[in-house]
Amino acid sequence: MKNFIAFVLVFSGLLMGKLQMEPANAAEGQTVGLTLSGGGAKGLAHIGVLHIIDSLGISVDYISGTSMGSIVGGMYAAGYSAAEIDQIARQLDWSGIFSRRTSLEYTHPRKREVYGRYIIELPLENWRFKIPSGAIEGQQLWNVLSELFFHVRNIEDFHDFPIPFACVATDLGTGDAVILDKGDIVAAIRASMAIPSVFTTIEIDNRKLVDGGVVKNFPVTVVKDMGADFVIGSNVAQGLREPEELITPVDVLYQMGFFMDARSFIQNRELTDLYIEPQMEEFTITSFSDVDFIIERGKQAARQQLPALLLLKEKQQQLSGDPGISASTSSVEKHKAFVVDSLQFEGLDNVRNWFVRNALELQKGDTVNISRINSSINRLFATGYFNRITYNLLPVDDTDKAILVYHFDEKPFARVGTAIHYSSFSGVGLIGNLATNKFLFYNTSASVKALLSETPAIRGSLDFFVDDRHRSWFNFEGLVRYLNFPVYEDFEITGEYKQTYLRYEFSFNRLTGRNSYYSLGTAWYYQSLSPNMRAEYSVRGNIRSSEIFALWKHNSLNRQAFPQHGTRFELGSTFFFNQKPSLRFRNPEGEVTSNFSEAGIDISNYLQAFLGWESYIRVSPRLTSFNQLQAGYNFFYEQSFINMFNLGGTYPFLKNQMIFAGLNEYEIISKGIVAGSIGWRYNIWDEFMLTPLVNAAVYNFEIDALHHISRDNFVLGAGVNIGYFSGIGPMEISFAYSPQTRKVLAYLNLGWTF
């Protein structure tokens, strides 16, 4: 009986597949087209569909695609097999490619700590804002596409690809669909996926183009016009949303933007002979962390059409006379090196040729490959002088030489940025920044940043790079900050101070590698203290001092917030000398004195050393483990409180701060602290993170009497952090507990700190 039921099911499936395909011309064994829709991250499901097509050995004669469908379809048309596309998709940092947060990998180490920390950053040209056509330029996307399609770079007619190909964009001026089947394949695909207002527009043949999904997200008519008689269509777009789902003005505008495509879809769906629609309800266009699951959904959807696909393969076999089934194999040639015959630059108006030539580190006669070209582009892009850098190669006769032509889209030298920040410690703040990459001279950058809040601050910085490759530079920096901070005793608040802090520093800096540099410098600071509330013991007055410091920094983190891999290491020491205090001390009896010895304080020269280390290891696409170590000690120090290290808080934004889950900021101050933590960060979905951690620290110890460390100067803590990497920066809420304080604390941090 079971065998009979199985037979009926199989026979019914084959019959349904046959009935679905009988009206199709493919039954006559004619040409097959493949159409892949747009859909952002959901479009990765097309790779799963290609897996099934490849495994059955089905031949595809034409391909059309839109947006993400143009990337996947373009790669397949250019000769990649489904297995190769799958491998590439799992290795690429999709969220970085399609994000306005550029990877830190190619950013100069000096700029990594502040790069990309503004919600809005607008170019300033002739004291007027120059509004870009989109929030994201996507230089890394250009580089990735250039590498993926390097082997077909000289094929201007996409019909000459291993499989003829075309993609669709939208003319921003007329609203018409534009079929891109000739020209630069990288520019064509970039135009096809230029989501309006998100990605910048692409100009081709004097037309400004945006995402083809606006008017034709499922371009079956395109592949039919190319000559396909039978069309396999893979669609991951969910179409228009139901009226009750439209809540915000953004929802309404987004819906209105796709009315034309909704009408186009009806026609294109009717022309599809074999329709595949993966179930993608729980995924969004930004679900790039779910690559594995999305590809599997594509396979599942294609398997549901297995009877129809088998019948199609059978018809192809009958026509070709080949009884076997063979999977598609790659026809992609390996990236070959070539000799630079000459360099040409197009689009340089304000940036000088000599600067570009020196920064590229390329010259005539060099043997280069795609990796070296992309490295040269990334070095130039990191200077901040350009919105976009692309290139093409002009072959020289039949030799292995080529003319390397760079195309530049210059950026105005000046820019204005804004950001907001809130923390449970400092309150809400508005940050403004004015910066320029050319302050009077090339290789000189300057910025002024201000914080408007209850704890205002202003910082100015000037960097003069000695060489065009930015390996050595001089830095001048000034900071003025006003701050309120509490004083604790036995984990209870006993006082509060107002602090005004002023510091100037001058340093020489030198790169020691791609991700690191050292600094040697001198500084001067002024610090004033005034109690906000009465306490048994208080200090009022100011102190001035000079410094000499040495510092080494290494930063290979892939991003500033919620990093997934990399290491940050900082090691330094500062010698404080020429201190000039003007302080008064009030004791519990109310007596005021300026005699430091009576207060048990010795204002003398001392040496401060500190170390910070954090390492992140990506265990799986969703899980990252991390370890942190913080240490600091003041040698020859008897000053009681000035320039001590402070332990507490979950976000580092205070001078001499060591973060610790389970303590408030400043809850422990000490001349010596060593703290360590371990944790695991789990990517729940998209950019939502859950991070449990444990940490421990020792404090109030003497470096020459470590054996005296006891429970009295040891603290333990544990916590859990819920985070989201939003458009305004990291958003975190944390809960932590320490058995020493016997309190559960909550921390809230929104956006980038000053």
C-alpha cells in the first residue's frame, strides 16, 4: 500500500510538472532564459536555485537580472559555477559592502578611531553644502565587482559573455527602464542596484541611473527579447505591502516608489514558464548575516519544481542527443598579471597628478594584478580626496602590456558632520564636526569638533603628513572639557566634583605596519576641581603639569562597534613633571589647608604606564568570542587622586577609564588597576547582538608587593549586553551585577561618543 501511495505521488508530481510545461515552447527543445529578481540580501537565494540547475546539468542560454539578481546572474553569465558563487557569497563581507560604514581595513590607522562616526556628513564646497545623490558611494563594492568581473573586463558586448546577459536600471530623469547589455559590466551592475537615496546614482551615456527594481524588478521581458523561448524565473521580492502594514510616512513613500514595478510584475509573471519563489518572509533586504539560510531557501524552492526541471532537462537531452547529466563547470580564467605600459588619470581637477602618482605606488613597467590595483585604489580612497575611484585597462597590441586608466570623482576638501550621543553617565549630547583634508597644503588635515551637552567639550586637531604615502606625520591637538564626576567610598557616593580639563599636545608619529603606529610627544595640561556637594574631605583648586609620552597603537578590528574579528592593542607611558598645584584641602573638621604634607600628598614627578588589549575571533557567522585586558600603574606616585585610573562603566569615553560591567564610572579609583574580561557576542538577526560577559579586576596594589593582593582589592562582575548597530551608531543597554557591590546596574549608551 505504501509503495502504491509513493507511486501515485511521484506520478502526480511528474504530471503536474508536465502540465505546467506543456504550453511552453521548451517542450519543443528551444532556448532557455533565466531571470533573477532584485531583493537585497534575499537575492542570495538565487544561488540556491543555480545549485539545482547546475546539479541537473540544465543549459541556460540567456540571463537577465535586476539589483542583486544582476550580481548573481552576471557572475553566472560570466562563467562562474553555482558552487563558486556560493563560496564567494559566504566569504564576502556583504554587510560591509552594502553599508555606509566602510571597512576599517584600508583606513589610515590614525583615522580609524573617528572614521564614519557621523549620522550625516556633508561635503562643503565654497561654503555651500554639496548634497550627494545617495548616502552610500560603495567604493568597496566597486572594488569587489572589479575583481569578480576582471576576466571579462574587455568584453563590451554582454552578449559575448559565456552566457548572454543583460541587467536593468532606471533612468532617474524619465522613469524609464534602461536595458544595460553593453559597456562596462561593473558600472552596469552598480547602476542596476543603486537603490534611490541609499546608493549614489551612476551616470552612463549622460543618463543618471538608479536601481532597476523601481520599474522592472523581475525583468522577464528582457530575457524574452534576448531570444529565450522558455523562461525560468526566480523571484524573491514580496511585492507591495498590505495597506494595514503601512504605518509610517517612510512606509507610504516606499510603497509609492514601487507602484510601477507592481504593474510590470503582472506582465512578467505571466511570461514566466517555470516560476520559483523562495519563502523569504522572515528575511529582509539587509539580512546578509543569514547567507547560509537564504541560499538553502533557494534550493528548497527549486526542489519543489524538480519534476518540471527534470522534464526540461529531458527535452534538452533529446535535442542534443546527450543522455548524461553533467553539472556546470567554471569557465573563469584565473586573474593574470600584466605589465603597466603607462598610467592615465581622468577627472582630476583639484587634486594634483604628482600626489596621485606618489600615493598609488605604481609606475610604468610594474607587473601588477587585480589585488595590487585594488590596493592602490584603497590607499587613494583612504586619503579622503575622492568619492569614487574606478579603472579600466587598454590592451597594447598582442603583448602582455596594458594602459592602466584611473577615473576619479573628486570630493570637496571640507566637510561637516553631526552625531548624537546619550549615556546614563553623561546625558544627551549633540556633536558637530568641521574637517578638511587640505588645510592650506596637501597632506595636511584639520578638524574642529564640539560637544553640546551638560558636559560640553571642544577638540581641535591638525595633522601634517611628511610624505604622500602618509607614513610619517606631526600632530597638534587641543582639548577643553567640562565634566561632573562622582566620588565613591565602599561603593557608595560620598561626593561630586566639577572638573575643567584643558590639554595641548604635540607629537611625531610613524607607521609601523598596515595597522599600527607609534607616537612620541610632549603635552601640557590644566585641571581644575570644585566640589558640587559637601563631603567630609574635599579638594578645591587647580593643577598644571607638563608631560612627555611614548605610545604604540595597533588596530586591526574590522569595524568600530561590535567588531567580529581583529585586535586592538595600546601600550604607552607618560612622564609627568613640572607640576604646579594650587589646591586647598578641607578635612572632616572643616579646616582648610594648602599644606600638601598635612593632606598626605606629595606632588612630585611620576611615571604612568598603561596597556589595553582586546581580541575578537569569529567562531561562526553569528558567534564571536572576545577577550579584553586593561592595566595601568603610576610609579613613584603619592598624589592621592590626580590622574588616577578609574574603573567602571561599559563604554570607554573618560580619561584613564577602564570599563567594567558591575561598577559605575569612577566607582573605583586607584593608582594601579588590572582588569580582564571574556565574553561571547551572538548575532541574533541582522545587526541585533546579545553579549554575555564576565570580568574581574584587582586594584589598590603596590607593584613591589603583589603578594599582598587579597579579597579587599579584588572585584568580580558579570553582565549581559543587548546591542544594535543602527544608523546613528551603536545602541546598547546592559545589565550587570557584582558580588562586591551587591547591586544590579543598568547602563544605556546610544550613538557615538565624543
